Amino acid sequence: MIITKAGRRMFPSVRIKVKGLEPLRQYYIALDVVPVDSKRYRYVYHSSQWMVAGNTDHSCISPRLYVHPDSPCSGETWMRQIISFDRVKLTNNEMDDKGHIILQSMHKYKPRVHIIVHDSRIDLSQIQSLPAEGVKTFSFKETEFTTVTAYQNQQITKLKIDRNPFAKGFRDPGRNR
């Protein structure tokens, strides 16, 4: 996954379908991205694989929470649609003030989705961290990714450019889409 100082949309984006919510209850749905481990990685070209390059210290960056813009919403509404986090932006700028999710390059991460029961005593629209109660958290091994500032493999570069609707500027101008 490419990260930049200015912030770049996460692609592919996290999209989920939920069930089992109370239809009339209000919920916030949020996403954060956490380290998979405390390792730094490097790409080894001759073997086309990622290798551990040492340890890292993630303690300087606390995970930011991205609250879905439709939050809060009823359980009924959330359950009848696909919930997409297509506006989430990732950055490697530790001083970011735009609300982007801050990550370090050459590290492995996994997105987590949080379903948070609405509590009228707390304004969760400006939430900085997860409440102690009323939260269910989900993560999926298939969504783990390694962050880079440039793709390490030409096949991945081609795949991402061909499939990413935000990468139009990188495509051949004579190609039909």
C-alpha cells in the first residue's frame, strides 16, 4: 500500500457487510489500522519476497480512528448496505493535522473495523480513541498489507494502476477504459 506525506487513499478500500445489529439502535462504525508485528521489512528482488529487516518502535504513533461519515446510523440502515471506507487516506507524515491515518513505511499493518454502540453522553463524531464499553472489533487476515512509498515490484505496480480508479494519471493515454 502506497503512503505519502500528503495522504493517499487506501486502495483497495475496506468494504464490509454487517449483520446482527439491533435495528433501532444507533451505531458508529469506525476503522483504524494497527501494526501486525514490531518488525521493519525490506523487499528482496532476486527472490521476490518481503524479509524482516529489523525491529521498529511503533510506540511513537498511536492509531488514529476514522469514523465513517454516515455515523451514527441505525442498525437497520447499516445492515442493508455495504459499508465502504473508500475515503480513508494513509500518510507517513507524523505531524499530519488532516485526520489521515499515520503509518510508517516498510511495515505490516491490518485494518480493524469497530462497531460502537451510540451513547448519547459521548460525542463520538470527534472520537480519538475507542470507548471502554459497547465496542465490537473485527479484523481479517486477508486485509493485511505492507506500506511503501513506491511499489517494490513491477507486476504490483501494473495491477494497482490497472485496478485503481484514482490512478488514472499513471495509465497510458491511448488506452481505452
